Amino acid sequence: MKIECPRCQSDLTDTKNYGKKTGGAVGTVAGAAAGVAGALTGAEIGATVGIIAGPLGIAIGGITGAILGGLLGGAAGCATGSAVGEVIDENVLDNHYCRTCGHSFSHKSS
């Protein structure tokens, strides 16, 4: 559904999504930082599971657990930050703009 510009009634509008982009970036960094803490636990679990395969298994299990902990933390943080940013875009910021006249507006004002 195209949103019409309230100023010039053009349907050539687009979204900025600054909140969603910023929230995603901040969430990724925060999630990765939290993931580092989780990575330590993941490394311990991976090393424990790797005991079955011997010293090489401990090393590979520890590294794999650490990597997965960081990646999962970053992904979860990004998803959460994007969701919060989307709410901010739609309720606080003038998230839409008209490509014809350059007017910025919120969906509620259109």
C-alpha cells in the first residue's frame, strides 16, 4: 500500500527507517557484547562435549562454542534492536518522505 503525501498528494513516497537501522546496529553491538559472555559459557560447553574426541575435540568444541555464542548474541540483539527501532520510526519520528516535494511526515498525519 502506497502512502500519499499529505502536502502534494503524490504517491511517490518512501520510508527513512532511521530508527530501525540505528536500533539494529546498536542491538547487534550490544547483542555481540552479551554474546561474548555467552561465548565463554559456549566454549566451556563445547570443550566439555569435545572431551569425547580428545584434546583436538576440546579445542574445536571450545572455539565452535565461542563463535556460536557471539553470533547468536549478535543476531538476537539485531532483531530486538530493529523491532524497537521500527516502533520508534512509526510512533515518534517522521518516518515517511515524499520523493516529489521532499516533505517528511508520519503515517498518522497522512
